[in-house]
Amino acid sequence: ICGSDSWYVGEYKRFQRLCSPQTRLINSFGVTEATIDSSYFEGPITNLSDDSLVPIGRPFPNTRLYILDEHMQMLPVGVPGELYIGGPGVAAGYLHRDDLTAERFVPDPFVSQLPDVWQASASSTRLYKTGDRARYLADGNIEFLGRMDFQVKIRGFRIEPGEVEAVLGQHPGLHNAVVVARANDQRPGENVLVAYVVPTEQPAPSVGDLRRFLQDRLPDYMIPSSFVVLESLPLLPNGKINRNALPAPDWTQRDAEHEFIAPRTPTEEVLAGIWGQVLGIERVSVADNFFDLGGHSLLATQVVSRIRTAFQVELPLRNIFESPTIAALADVVDQARLAQRGLQAPPIRPVPRQGDLPLSFSQQRLWFLDQLEPGNPSYNMTDAVRLQGPLDSTALERSLNEIIRRHEILRTTFVSVNGRPTQVIAPELELSLPVSDLANLPGDEQQAEIARLIGAEAQQPFDLARGPLLRARLLRLGKEDHIALLTVHHIIGDDWSSNVLTQEMAILYDAFSHGRPSPLPELPLQYADFAAWQRAWLQGDVLEVQLGYWKERLAGSPPLLELPTD
């Protein structure tokens, strides 16, 4: 019998080969809050890959297992959700922890479907909310997918680190591996994946070897940014991995296999400085691979932007992927400077605010989509931030309005003039920060109301012509527990700018809550200046060069895609 931790199908099959035909191999699943064991699995596994977790099977007699969504609705076969346990074995709650009991031990919404003898039992009318992700398999068994609280969001993608661990564990040179999400001290506001590995023998596989192994099997956003080699993984007394004891990686160290080669030309020198700033690394070799150092597509966009400023050349993003070392990229930059000659991008300069202000190309796409389907909330961006500890809501509201004052784009609306969209920047805009007090609601009702309010904020449409195109709300969960909600339309913000807003909010709140003035300098350029620059530059010969590239790349493509319609 195997219990207390998850294991993989490949391990299960290897163990089976060591057993006699008469030996029963059982994978047991349970939690203390439901009196240890709630389900078990035994038998051959034929429909799951070796890097999948062994199913946890079916419930024991007098035990009920539900897989539910966030609205406590049952999910069909194959759809992941949260696992709930019901039955006489469910505990009454946590001793002296009424708040946690209300959060984890919830009323059973399906109690009316139970036999009368069960309805008479208080323990049978409660469900334990495990915090585990699971789904039903076609054969009726349940597949365990990992912890809900281990799920992380990296570069806009929801990732289960256990999936990365499973693939990394297949490397023949590793004895053990664990993957966690950590905040990157060198790039504030960004979470990254860190892999901790224990080699089977020394020397350990190189970082480049491990990264290439994963790149052959996983998408780019699931590749850890840093690898830490350990002699062993720290364990808790019960034998599980102590994730809190895993050491922080040294973000300033280069994850490179090759010896350091210093920049040899002025172009390489400037590129090394750009990479160092974007990646948060002190020394960069001209032979280092951008992606081996923790780079990804969003950071590559920043590199392209800084190259444009430093060299006055416009590089397509694909150049970073095709030439991922400084030595190779320097050749691309030098060739582009020679080839563009009179096509270099001019510097961005402030433009007068009188007259019609054009939209950037990306803004015009979003404006056009809104004209087709006015009020569609699909391009709403809602961020929810948990704030724990004493909160000065006045300082928080003042911080929000100072950010709105600093950034014209947050005061911008979009109107049609003679059939063409134009930006209208309000001279001032002040938002209030309404507070929804949920402190008196019981735990399960509070969670449901939080989900309802966040959903309502995300679905409430914006009027691009009237504005404002952002709104904020504060949810009060307790005296020192709040959730701040901020919703903006994608036409005035994106994931990158959301990080800027969050960083500025933290800086301003710290200043205002301590009675200090804003420490942030005024902005020399605004988004309207960029939009005007983009429109003025991308025309004539420059536009012909860009169009020529895509005509060449798309030559021979079908004139019409045969896509299915509704």
C-alpha cells in the first residue's frame, strides 16, 4: 500500500514488475480531516502516460467524492476541478480555528440526494474542501492532478509545477527533482519557475542539458528560469518535501555551460548591458543563450524595444529567437543598421495635444472589434490583489489617482471623428475607491461573494467613447484583510503595463501612508506620443519594407482558409 504522497505511473509500473502475480499493489488516498483514507486504486494502468500521476481510484464504502467547480457544481468526465470528500469520516472541524473550519468544512449541496439515515448524521451533511485538483477518468477512476495552491501563473499561463517535475524526473541523470514558483528579486513583480534537482551521480547534468531536455518536451513558458543542484531535498518529519526550506537561487549567477567571453565590439558591449538590465544578471557572455539565462518572449520584447532606442533600428521579435546569443544578435543589429540606412526609426518625441490624436495600430484593432460588438467584456483585464495587514484606504485611493494623473492613457477615451477613431485625453480624472464590506459573512458565503464580485467586475462592460476605462474596488474581508480589484480595458493596458502599475502603486502607497510626497519623477513621454510616432514612421518606404517581408513569407499560402463556422 502506497499512501501519504503522490507517485507517477512510470514508478508504479516499475514497482509492479518487481512483484509476484499474487501481490496486490494499492495506491491509497486520504486526508487527516476525513479520517485518513478515502479512496484507493489497484490494477493495470493502460491509458495514462508514464509521467502522469497514479489514479487515486474510487471511494471506500460510506465515502463520497465530488469533483466540483468554483460554483460547487459537479464537473463531467475529463474536466479538472477541486476534490471534495463527504461521509461519516469527515471531521467536525479544526480545534479553536473557527475561521479555517468555515473555509474548509462546507455544507453538502447534494445532501437532499442522500439516504435518510445519512441525512440524520451531522457529519454526513458536510463536505471537506481538500484543495486538491482532480478529474474523473472515463473508467470511473479519479486522477489526482496536484494541489490547487501549487498552481501558479507565469507570463499569463496557469501552470501546475508538478507537470514540470514529472517530465524533469525522467532525465536519466537525476535522482529527484522538485519545481516551485518564486518571486524573482532581480525583476520585481515577476514570478518564475525554479527547479531543484538531485543528480544520480557527479558531475551533475549541466543546466543547458536540463533545459534542452525540457524544451524538447514542454512549451517555452513551462521551462524553469533557474536550476539549483542539491545533494538532497529537504524533508518534513512525515517524509514529504519541505518546500519552504528550499534555498533561494542566486539570480546573479549565469546558468551557462561555456566559459565567459567578454564583449569584443561596441555593439556587443551595448547588447550585453541591455541583457544584463532585462535579465537582472551582472555578467553576460557573448556566447550565452538568452533563453538559457531565463529569458522568455515578454523579456525578448523588452530587449527589442531597448535595441530600437540604443541603435535606432527596428528588429522583428523573431530575431531574438533566431539569434539568441549576443555574438549572433550583434551581427543582426550591425546588418540592420547598414540595410536600413534612411529607414531608421526616429526617436519618439512629445507631440502637441491640440488636434486629433491617432490610435496605435494595436489600439485601432481593439477599437474596431468594439465597433463590431459594443460592450463585449472579452477585453476586460481584472486583477485581484490580496492585502493583509493594516490598510490605509485613503492613501490607497490617493495612490490610484496619482497614477491616473501620471499616465495620460488612464484618462483617455476613444471617439469617432468623421468615421475615424481618435484619442481624447481628459485633463483630469479622479476615481473613488468603493468598499464592499464582507467581514460579517461566514467563510463559505464570503468566498462565494468574493467570486461573484470579481466575476461581476470582469463582466461589466466599458464604453470606449465615454469612459473611464478603468475602475477599482476594495473588498473588506476582515479588519486587516482586503482584496483590491482593478479592472481596465485592454485598449489602455496590457500585462506588461499592469506590472508597472502594481510597482508604482506600491511605491506611492508607501510614501503617502507615511506622509511623504510622491518620489516618482514626471514622465517625459506618454502613450499618445508613441502612437503618433508609430503612425508617422510606419508608412512610405518603411511600410513597403514591412509589407514586402510578409508578402514573401506568405507567398504560396492559400487565399482562403477553410475554417468551420457555427
